Amino acid sequence: MEYLVQQVLNALSIGGNYALLALGLAIVFSVIGLVNFAYGEVIAVAGYVMFAVFMVSGIEYAVLLMPVGVLAAIGISVALERVAFRPVRYAPAATGLLTAFGVSIVIRNFFVTLVATRSKAVPTPQWLGYQIDIGIARIQVIQILETSVTALALLLLVFILRRTNIGLAMRAAARDFDMVRMVGINANKVIAAAFAEGETLMQGLEELRVKESDRLAAVAAGLKLNGVDCTEGEATLAVRGVPGGKGLGGRPNGEGAVKTHLDHRIAMSFLVMGLAAEKPVTVDDANMIATSFPEFMGLMRALGATIEQENHDG
């Protein structure tokens, strides 16, 4: 029995490390569909930066070096996304995998060639190695710390995904990244521009004309229908915003609802617009949303939207 309890405690400690690794891999994969095989090298960069700071500054407390490692991991991750992964975001999956392998090999050989082939130790406090007796088993302080950090990280991730705007954006991107661009989360400026002060000019939109429908024309028509002053070009869209959404929505010309062309992205874009418009925004069909993004209506209601769905016979 004593042996079993001891092994369970050890498993929780080691499993915490794997769980933290899995969190990072799962988030990246869910959003952009990429298995980041360079994830271990990102951690290696953080470790070597911590060691370099220790050698230069003489800091002997690992707790003070931890923020340095976290910032280094964030910095290298953002740099890799911008330089290596973003250019192949819409390429075949095999291209992304090969890119990840390539990044891993480059970083690994950089350290082997220019740094060293042996491990470098960062000093840790002695109290991390202390053992605590709990009944019939013993557990080290570092094992308690690993398990606690894992639990806190999981709780924090759940909070971010469910209670923050960036979490909502990540969940939406995991469902449909193109939809995220269309409904105004992060990359998309179309709807947001309708509520900005001054003119917003969006360029390089030619790809929107060759999707399932001519999304550029559909969005421009929908904006005009809801009172937004905009000018459509061949590959551009200029939107002159109305701060606070005053006067927007409500089908001002009595021409009916926004035509979605059975495109769930267009439907969701204008339903999101309705959150900030002074008057209701109506789309001609929203049934396709239930198939592409089943949680969308629930998320909209959670944000305070009032959604009325009409059934048309014939």
C-alpha cells in the first residue's frame, strides 16, 4: 500500500510536467492546426536565457530567474509564429509539419554548435529538495510545487477561455479561423470600422471575391443596408465609421435583411454588428450557423444579444 501511494504521488508530479507541455501544444493545434514539433526547443531557449542571465548577473535565486524564462519563451514563440509559421498558415498540413521540424533542427543545432552539447545547471533553492512525510509516503517540495502549478495553470486556462475576450477569440478561431477574420475578432476590421471615428481603408481583399461567394460585395452591401457609409473597390473597402453605432442597423431603406448567400461567416459578422448597432440588424438566413458553429448563438446571448429567429413557410 505504501508503495502504491508513493507511486501515485510521483505520477501526479511527473504528469503535471506533461500536462503543462500538452496545454501549449493543444492550444496551438486547436487554433491553427499545427503540431509544433519545436515546442521543446522553445523551452530550451527559455532555459539557456535563464542560464545566460544567471552567468551575467550572478542571481542565485531561481524564483527571480523564472520570469526571465517565461518572457524568453513568449518572445521566441511570437518570433517563430511571425517568421516561420505565419507564411505557411494556409499551406497544406504537411508544409506546416516540415516547417516545425525545420525550426526544431535549426534551434537545436544552433545550441549544439555555438553554445555547448552538455547541460547547463541553473541553481535552485535547497528547500525544493526537502521531503515531507504524509502518512505512509514521502513527497518532495518540488513535487508539490509542480502539481500545484499545473492545477493553477489549468484553472487559469479555463478562466481565460470562458471569461475573457481573447479566450472567446481563441475558441472561435479553433472552430473556423476564416470566420474569426470575418466577424471582427482580431484580424478583421470590417465591422469594427463601422463604429470607429473617421475612415478605415482595408486593402488586399481580392481573395474575398473568390470564396464560396463574393464576400467583399456581400459585406459592402450589408453595411450600406444598415446605414454604414462605405465604398467598395476591386480589392479594397473604405468604411466611414459612426462612433457608438448611432443610427446604424434597422434596415433604414426598407430593403429587407442582409443577404448572406448561405455563408455562415457573413451571417455571423452582421449578427456581431448588431451587438453595437443602435437598431437591430437582420440577416436573411442564419440556419447554416448551427452546422458550422453550434455554440455561436449561445455565445452571442452570453454577450447580451437578443436574437429572434423567424420561420418562413414556403
